[in-house]
Amino acid sequence: MTLKVIRYKNYGCTMTGGGPDNWEDKFYFSFYELNNGKIIELDLFQSFKDDELTLSQYDFSNTKARLKSGKVREYKFGKAKADDNYGMADEFFKWFDSSPTPAEVKDCYIIEEIEEKCVEDFYLKHIEPTKEIKTDTIEV
């Protein structure tokens, strides 16, 4: 079976930080469901100094984790629409703020290299050029 993205949601730049020396950090988050059923989170961290990009780093993770409590935590595509900034922020931060600590996790589900490559290729082609623009949940 050839892997492909079947739906995704881009939250755009969800957090920023900066300091007195003209630097700024930006954090972008998006989620991708593959045709094998896995939902992959892509985090992009970018750091700027005097408006020049100094660092760009991707992190991919499976959103599924089994907690010691027996509960399974996994990202669910919400109903917030891209044009509803409050709804998008609320939906994202409910996910983000509910992240378990490492001590709470019994089993992490890793992603395979081929799954990461599939999401990365899709992101670079379809999302990266307009990464600032939030999207609804898009069926591919």
C-alpha cells in the first residue's frame, strides 16, 4: 500500500516568542491523517534574528499514546473553521494543554520513516508556501 495523506488541518503559527535583541521565535502546528489510520503531528519551529531566518526545525510525532491510566490519547480533527480565530485557538490549545507528561505515558506509538517522509513531502508541497494560513479540516 502506498502511503498518502487523506485529510489534514493546519493551525498556522500558534505561538510566538521574542526578546530584546531583535529575535523572534514562531511555532507552527498541523495534523495529517494517513491512509493507514495514523494521525501525525508536524511541529515547525522557526527562529528569526533581525527578520532573517536563523533556524528552521521540523518535529514529527504520532498523536496516539496509551497512558498509565489506561486511557488512549489521540488527536481528533475538530470542527473549528479557519476563519474563526477563537475557535481554532481554543481547539488547538485544548489539544496542546492536555499533553501528558512523560510520567503519565505507558506506551508511545512511533512513526515509521516512510510515514514521516509522506507527511513531510505533503507539507512542503501543499502547506509550507502558505503555512501562515489556517485551514479547515481538508479531505484530500
